[in-house]
Amino acid sequence: MTEVENSDYKPQILVAEDDAFQRLLLLDFLEDYNFRGTFLKLLSPLIYFLVTAVENGKIALDKLREENAHYDLVLLDLMMP
């Protein structure tokens, strides 16, 4: 077992998507992976990663600039114009 597997650390994902349908679709996809346990098989039996979703890039930048902010993955705009 690795050090990460023994800790309470949960990877964090920041989702920034202005299209509400796309954001909901992605959050649903990530939730499915969390509870099936097929993504990042670490830590807790139910929650493998934490997801924060925001409506636009400005809010995403604000989140990234917050003190103690740490995201392991940032997903931006699933569909570009």
C-alpha cells in the first residue's frame, strides 16, 4: 500500500463549464466513476475524488487563487465554439 492510499487525501477536480447541460453531464459522469470505483482507486470505499463545479472561467480563476486552494485536475469548456 502506498503512502497516498494510507492517507485521507482525496484528489480534487475543478470543473469550469458555462453550458449548464454540459456541466451537469460531466458532473454526472464523474459521480458515476466515483461510486463505481473505476477512477483513481484510492482511499475511501465511496469517494475517490472531490469535484467543485463553477459556471465560468472567472469564477474558476477566483477558486484557483483562493488561499490553500489545490486542484489536481482542471477541466474547462467541454465544447468550444
